[in-house]
Amino acid sequence: MSETSTPKTLLEAIRYFSDQEVCVKFVADLRWPNGPVCPRCGSADRHSYLTTRRIWKCKGCKRQFSVKVGTIFEDSGLGFDKWLPAIWLVANSKNGISSHELARALGITQKSAWFMLHRIRLAMQTGSFDKFSGEVEVDETYVGGKVSNMHPGQRVRKNTPRGGMAGKTPVLGMLERGGRVRAEVIPDSKRKTLAPRVRNAVEPGSAVYTDALKSYYGLAADYDHAVIDHLESYVNGRVHTNGIENFWSLLKRGLHGTYVSVDPDHLFRYLDERVFTYNLRNLADFERFATVLRRVAGRRLTYAEVTGHH
């Protein structure tokens, strides 16, 4: 596919990927830039293509395989004319897209759209990060329903006082200024939880900026650690956490506005999605879309695994 012919908008993508043969070739070219490789025996040059079924037959192990095998698409009855526009929508949505909205857009069931979204988020997951360096902002936040919106009886059941954090899920975030962000669900915000994660993610000697939470005390032994006390001010020269807090605002705008209610067990997948779109924010829509497709292999996800019934 030449650069001039690549779709630039969602409408162009829908039109382009309406042809199944075009879709299969497009995904195969991204997955196997040097030609198809048998996912079972690894043979790269001994296969034939069965045009009528859009699958390959390996002459080495005599097995047949499709471009979906070993990817997020495996065992999905939906065609690429549904999958590829869905990936385009998710990869280029600033606030996310709900399963109900995706179901209406594609003409599929909400259950199928929900499972599809989780598989796309798996492809968005960054397997590993190089360590951050330079100036790094570190902050924690809590994700969950707004206490002010809860019925008084619900607050009692959850033991959540008005304005409290009980019943919410803690999340740790780090932002390398001028670069990337990373975020993960954490069990709590104690020093024994936060400090090791910072040390695993940030190069020693870097400048680390945090708020005045006592759990961050002790980082000065490895970093140029500076603290901003939000009871006094939000900025002191270059010492602030405004960058990572801006990411929290973007995250919660999607969680509260688009998804409304997110199960804590699935929160890490929503974090993967928002981290992906934030870190690739400077790319064109097609490049973000293609980046997701390059990551689909080796990331199969079953419905039982998503629902916790495996």
C-alpha cells in the first residue's frame, strides 16, 4: 500500500477496508513484511495461498493458517470490515469509545463490541518501557465512582465517607517531560509499593518531581528529588506535577464521560488504551492505526480470560 493511497480519515478507512481481500492483504503485509510465515512450524517460503478461502497452506507441516491465527482476531466471527474500522476508531479517539457506541456504529451486538474493545486494548499494551530519564513527574490518583453521586446507603455499604478514597482503585503514573507517560494499577499508595516502582522505571540521577506524599520520601538517595506541596502552591519553577495531572484529567474524562462505570478488574486495560493514545498523540491517524495492527500477533485473548471464567 503506497503512502499516497493510505486512508486519512475514518470514512476513507471504511471505504478502503470494505473489500475482504484488501483487508487480508493489508493485515498480512503488516504482520509479515517479508512474506507469510507459518505460525506452527515457522516456515517462511513453503506455502500456497488458497484464494477462495483467504488462507495459506504450509507445505512443511501440511497445516492451513489464516492471518488471524495467533492474533487478537483469532476465533472471531467478525470480518476485517468490522475489525479494522473499530481499531481506527479506538486508536484515534481522544476520550475513548463505549461498547454501546461501537456496537451501533458497526451493527453488531454490545457484547461483541465489548469483547472486541478489550482485545484491541490488549494490542495497545506496551510490553516494556525503556527507563525514563531527565525530568520525571510522579503522581498517584484514585479511580472510581464519584462519592458525591452515590446514594447515602451505597456510601455506607462501601464504607466510603463523603470525599474519601475508600472503595476506589489507586493508580501510579509517571511522565517523562517531553516524552512518554506510563501508568499502572497499584495495590496501595504506601512507600513499599511506590518507591520500588519508581526505581524500576526511572534512571538513577534523574530529576524526580512529586507531591508531598510521605511515601515518596527516601527517593533523594537515588534521584534529584524535589517536592511540591499542593497546600502551598502548584508550581515552583520547574518543580511541579502538572504534566501527569493533565494526563489524569484526560483519563478520567474518558472513564467518567464515555465509559461511566469501569470494573476495577478491567481498569488496567483502559489505562493501556489511554497511555497508548497519549504517547502516540503526535502521529497521524493512519500511523496510530497501523501501530495497533503491528502489535496484534502473539496477543490472543479469549472471552473466558476477559470475564475471569477460564
